[in-house]
Amino acid sequence: MTPELRLAHTVLQTNRKAVMRDWYVRALAARVVYETELIAFLTFDEEHHRLGLISAPVPFAERTPTTVGLAHTAYTFASLADLLDRFAVLRAAGVRPHVCVAHGPTTSLYYRDPDGNTVELQIDNFADAEETTAYLTGPEFTADPVGPAFDPDRLLADYERGVPIAELTTRTWAAAGAVHSHPLLALTGDEPARPVSAE
Ligand SMILES: [Fe+2]
């Protein structure tokens, strides 16, 4: 029998622990559970820590957008309303996503932390993993495994004026106001996203 295994936490090396701590406390509505001069542990749920931040007496080499390794860490909200609430809170604090993508299975807002690590705040758009897997192997995802980028201000505005969630979470809704021609480049690189109108 396969033993039960769950993802426990992520730990980031950083040269700016305090700035990173404050950023994650805000972005994830997290709390600090343990901290020393060089270490901070944060959580936002029942786990004792979900994120660790570690500094060292000697500075780490700074990461670049093209460094090999972790592309992003993703956090899931229970509803579009919850995701948009967090988006609005962060927007009011001047923290905006780098790029937002209507993947289909998820609606995803990608932020960059102060070190340049990407953090995905998302919702699942299907009821369960079985439905999601069916979409991943279906024609829409096969034709384009990324999906269109969208303007999160438009998403919030459309949500607030009552556009149904079932519509807002489709690629069709996002594509109608697509904002970047190559979301994957915006997601992975240091190039600013190119507006669709620039093509
Ligand atoms: Fe992701």
C-alpha cells in the first residue's frame, strides 16, 4: 500500500528576510509562527509552517528569472470571491500580479515576491481532479496548454457587475479581453508581457 504523502512546506533562501516575511504575511494572509535573526516560519492554515525563509551569514547569489529551478508555488482559494478579495486587498496595497492566466482548469494570478520568485494565487474551476484531468487531455487544452492572459481589474469589475462565475472562469471570457500575446513568456521570463495590440 502506498503511504499517505502530503506536501508540507516550501523554504526559500533569501537575502532580505524581513521584506520577504512582510510580503508573504500580506500576500497569503499568513502569520509568523517562529522567527530568529536568520529564519522565519509562516503558516496560514492548520500546518505548523507552510513557508520557511532562511537567510545566511554570507549572502546568497540572487536568483534571476532564467535560473534553473522552481518556477512558482501555487496557493488555492476556495472560491472566485475569495481570490478576488485577496486581489483587491493586495491591489490597495500596491501589490499587483505580474500576469494573470485563464488556464481553464484554474484561474491564476501570478505575483512576484521581492526576490523575484513567482507565487500563483488561483482557484480550481472544475469540481474535482477527475474533471480537471479530463480537461487536460481534451481538445481545448491540447490545442493550447497555457490559455489567454487577462486583466484582473476587468475580472473584478465583471464579477462585481454580476457576470456569472461560470462565464468569468472560461478561456472564452479571458480571450475576449486578452492582454498579453504570449502569457508563457510573461510567466517565465523577465521580459515585460507584450500587449496583444502590439502585434
Ligand atoms: Fe501553477
